[in-house]
Amino acid sequence: MDENQQSLTYIRAHSHFMFRGSRFLETCGGNQLDSAPPSPGQGLESALMIQGATLKEVELLLWCFYNEKYDDYSEASLQDWFSIARLAHDWGYDGVKAMALRYIQKMEGEIPDTVDRIIAYEAAKLPSEFLLPLYTDLCIRKELPSVEEYAKLKDGRLREIYQAREDILRAFKGNTPATNTEMSKTRTILIDVLSLKDDPFPAASRHAPPAPGSTASQAGASTSTSTSTPTGNSSRQTGNSTTSNTKGGGGSSAGTGKGAQTAWKKP
């Protein structure tokens, strides 16, 4: 086994979950995998490599499918839901994303600071309906962003915030918008200046994944996640079917390793 193979972790999951209702995997992975020659024993030679996700993030997403408590997802933290929402957005799992957004709404009080919440929401790629009220509060208040807030915001975003504040001041002649009509105009200004327009299928997800081929051996038992590293950690069993392929039907194989790569194989 070469170094590249040793750096990968493979996850086996049901293709029923991975491909059903996922625009990303169906359009960017399904055709590629369907046209690939079959591998003896459903090996990982044709696994689909996906960039931009850690093993922990993939496990969290799969936990939404394999959670044994069915309707109880309370053990996930707010940060967990941010990770789930981001992957669900990137990979087109609309149902999972909707569930993540509901839990984020319930737990958003854990981030009381407006700017901290904006930063967390944008990193998780939450829709504009979550960001618009926060930017509205930030841009119609009389106080400028504080030194602490200034340090947290990116320069480009900070310039847009100042531009939006100026546009709002000019639109209402220095007065704070108050009526429904004024607030509607304020939101229009913010959407335009801050580019708060949702892309339901982000450009990053439209790119086809790297061609399969740089994979290691079969992932082993259907209920295991195999991890191979240069330091000798050869395998890891999943505890609560979070990343398992349980009884019945075919599965998808996934691998993560250096560079946060994930590989999916549709049988």
C-alpha cells in the first residue's frame, strides 16, 4: 500500500441515502459512476472523490440518515448543525438542510453577538433569510461597527457594510427606517449591496469530482469505517451506525484523508 492509499479513510453507506434527492451526487457523481467498469467485489477503485469535507463532517451528515433515535437529534451541537447545513447545501440535500436550519434557529441564542452570528452563518452558507435581519440591525443602527467588530469582519464585507449604511442614510435623509415600506426598501438595498442572493445549487458543487482511481483496498465489513494512515492506525469501527452500511441493499463507499478528501462509490 503506497503513501497515498495509507492517507485515505473509507466510509461505506447506502446509495439509497447518498444519491436519492441529491442533485450534486446525481449530476456530478451518478453518471460518472454508472459508466465506470464494475470492480470485483465492489472494490473502491472507482470511488468518487469529493473535496472540501472532513471525516467528522461526513459522519455528521450520515448521522442524519442513520440516527437510531429517529426523531431525536438533540445531541448535536450548534456547530454540528452548521457543519451539516454547509455540506447539505453544497451537496444538494434539501431535506437535511431544512432540518439543520430548524435546529440552528432553535439554538441561535448561543451566539448573542450580531457579528459573530453573521460570521458563523456565512461560513455555514445559510440562506439570506437568516443573514438579512442581522445585517439590517448592523446597518440601521446609529453606531458604526466597533473596533472588535471591525477586526472580525473581512475587509471586503466591511466596505460593503459601510456602503449599505451610506445608501440607507441617503435614502431616508439621515433618519432610521421604521415603516414597513421603509424597511422593505432597506432590505432591497442590503440585498443589492451585500449580494444576499441565494444560489440553490452553488457553483462549487457543479464541478465534477476528480476521476476515480486513487483508492486503496476494499473497506472491509459493511458496518465499519476503515482508516489507513502512515502512523499505523488501520481501522475504526463506527459506534452507532453513523457511517455504517447496515443490512440489506448496496452501499456507497466513502474515503477521507489528507486534504480532507471524501470518496463515494455507487455500486
